[in-house]
Amino acid sequence: MTLIYVSKPEQIPLQRHMSKEELQKRIKTLENDVKVLKRLYFIKYRYGGLTVEQASELVGVSKTVGYIWQSRWNEEGYEGLIPKYAGGRPSKLDQDQKDKLRQLLSQKHVWTTEEVRLLIEKQFSVEYTPKQIRIIVKNLGMRYAKPYTYDYRRPDNAEDILKNLTRN
């Protein structure tokens, strides 16, 4: 006899105690705490007499990373184990420029990545790669889709004309 498991519809709705943005911030904070915890375990194993290579293997990092952590610990103590990145390189466009870009992009319905790249270069004298253009557009709350062919000869009321032709 074969059993087939059927999942039940969700019975208990999820209470939303915070916004998605706040939830994401909390997750980021705890991710950093987990990183520090992992580094503290590495130090604990070193205190216990394990080699850098053994302690690194136990926490799942390379020997090189273990030596970096040990060096930071020796120089700065606990503070040296806290990740020192600030979330990446600062944007070449400030918030006012991004707001202006959003406004400029909303003036036209369809843009190509290359058109957006040229617009940014012309308006703000900043160069970006096509990949970074896609990231910027996504962060502005816009989306992109696969391009489709557009016939310049197509009349604006093509759907109405088609409906009229199919009625008869």
C-alpha cells in the first residue's frame, strides 16, 4: 500500500509584528552576531590547545582565515572579531540624484539598459556597467522584462481595430 501525503491548507495565519524592512534589518544584525560567535568558537578552540588548522576546520573556514582571525584577536581582542565591512562600496549617485533618476525614468514607459546607462552618464557624469544599471533600476522599485519587438507602424488603437474586424 502506498501512502500519499496531502498538505493541509494553512490553518493559522501569520501575525505581522514588524515590516519586511525591519525584519530584514534584524536578520542582518543576527547574521553578524553568528559570524562573531563562530569566531569566538575558533578562539575557544585555540585556548583549548588546538592548532590554527584544527580550530579552522572545526568552525568550517580555511587555515588562512583562521590566521587572520587569530591576528585580529591578538591585536584588538574581541573587537577584532567583529566584521569590519560597511555594506559595500558607496554609491556613485547620492539620494537626490537617485530621486531625479527615478523621475526621469518615469517620463518614458520603456527603457533599455543601454538607454538608462547613457541617461545616467549624460545627466550625472557617472559610468556604470550594464549589470549595475539593472541593480540600480531594481533598487528604484522598477522592474525589467524581456524586450519585445515593437512595430513603429502599428497604430495606437490597434486593439480596437482588431475587435471591430472580428465582430463582423
